[in-house]
Amino acid sequence: MDLSFLSGVFANPWDIIRSLVDIIIVAYVVYRILRWISGTRAEQLLKGLVLLLVFSVLASALELDMVNWLMEKLWIVFAITLPIVFQPELRRLLEQLGRGKFFSLSTSQVEMEEYEAIINEIGEAADILSRNRVGALLVLIRETGIAEYLESGVDLDALVSAGLLINIFVPNTPLHDGACIISNSRIKKAACFLPLSDNPNLDKELGTRHRAALGITELSDAIAVIVSEETGIISLAQEGKIQRHLDPLSLREILGRELLAREKWSDVVKRRWAGEFRIKGPKKENRT
Ligand SMILES: Nc1ncnc2c1ncn2[C@@H]1O[C@H](COP(=O)(O)OP(=O)(O)OP(=O)(O)O)[C@@H](O)[C@H]1O
């Protein structure tokens, strides 16, 4: 077998290193994109794009002029409609890239300390709401501003406490309908009407509360915690994906992972093993 062509490839070790770096970067970016879109509307889009690409290549290889013409037009339609239909996803991607969050998930030191305390309060509230079958939707805002979606709500600006969160969602009270917004460790608003997700993959048994949770996480880096009124099931939505059937402990763990920096969270885990999971955050005001 003639392998002389390989001599060109291996002529310069620097070329090999450069090619390897090139491949690794591309593979990593593709991996992050696939992870980012898995379970979201964009996953369906990607499947459609791959199918269109296969058809285009086949049509061109087989010289099917009419199909080729059709494919060309379809690509144009795709290019025009893509940014319109997927505006929320593209906005989120660009925001993540802008903050450098597409490649890292770390949170600032200040946020970490505040979040330690509120994670416990949220876990406790979710537990009690779930056991009493009281529906609830909490949204924890992180870096993306979503003020334009919160105009409908009622201003609160109160310290996060399990007691207050439970009170807000008591049925037939003025603030129970809609979402409660937590930002900068404060309950900023209640009774907010959020944009609904139109993700076709969402379980048909899930209604508008869960769609609203998904909707806001498709548009921003917020985390939404949902307690189902019907079943008491606790769920968490993030990046347009939903995790269901959480118990209060796993909810705390996920929130801890997502909201606290890694090294800090390891301290929390150590304390939990030592039997003192209840984290004492800075209490400037009485939470009860
Ligand atoms: N766009 C929205 N933004 C915020 N909250 C909403 C929105 N739409 C509905 N909700 C809340 O969801 C409640 C209705 O929940 P629905 O039964 O339709 O959804 P679900 O996902 O099946 O929830 P559950 O399992 O609790 O019944 C409303 O009373 C309201 O509090």
C-alpha cells in the first residue's frame, strides 16, 4: 500500500499539534452545543437541519435538478425564519457567550454566601408546599435581566423565608396566582405572569405552571422551582429543561450545585456529612 501521502502529514510536528488543538476545540464546542440544546426546541431544529443537509447532498450527488432547486429555496427559508423562531434561544446563547458562562458555570462569591441561606428556605418551603399539595412557582434570577417579563407582578422586596414563600402560595389569597421572583436574595415580586414555553417535548400532563417555568428559563439563565398543585411533585427548570420528581434534599443539592461555587459547595457537603446540613447564612433580618 502506498502511504507516501502520510509523509506530508507528519512532515512537521507543529502541524500535528496544531491539527490536534484544532480538532479538540471543534469537538469541545460541538459537545457544548449538543449538551446545551439537548431536550430543548433547538434539538428538533438540529434534526431538521441534518435531514435537510442529507437531502441536499443526495440531490446534488444524484444531480436531481428539481430537488436541488427546492433544497436551495428551503435553505433560504430556513435562514430567514431561524433567527425569528429561535430568538429566545439565540438571545440566551449570546448572553451566555457574553458573560463567558457558555464555558463556565461559576457564581460570584457574594452570591454564594447569600444563596446558602435561601437554598434552605426554598427547600423547606418546597417540602411543606408539596406535602400540602399547594401549587407554587419560584423563579431565581441570576445574571440575565428579565424585567420586561415581570411588569405584571406585585412588588414585595422581602427577605427569603420559608414562611413567607408558603404564605404567598396559599390558595385563594391575592398573590398565590403566578410566579414569585427571587433576585439578589430577596423576594422581589409575586403573582408574575411569565411567558409560556412552546416546547413540544414537554409531558402532556404538565400544564401552564410548568410551561411558564420552562418559558422563563428558555429566555434567561434563571432557575425555576415548581411544586405541582395536582401531584405535589417538586420540579426544577433550567436552560429550557425540566427535572421532575425531586425530593427536598435533591432540590437543595441541585440548587447548591447551580448557585454556589464548587469549592464552597464542597464545604456544605462536608457539613452535611457531619450532620449539620442546615446552613446558617448571614441573617440581617429575622426570616420567620
Ligand atoms: N404564564 C404564567 N405565569 C406564571 N404562572 C402561571 C402562568 N400560567 C399559569 N400559571 C400558574 O399556574 C396555575 C395553573 O396551573 P396548571 O394547572 O394549568 O398547570 P400545571 O403545570 O398542570 O400545574 P399543577 O401541576 O400545579 O396543576 C395558575 O393558577 C397560575 O398560578
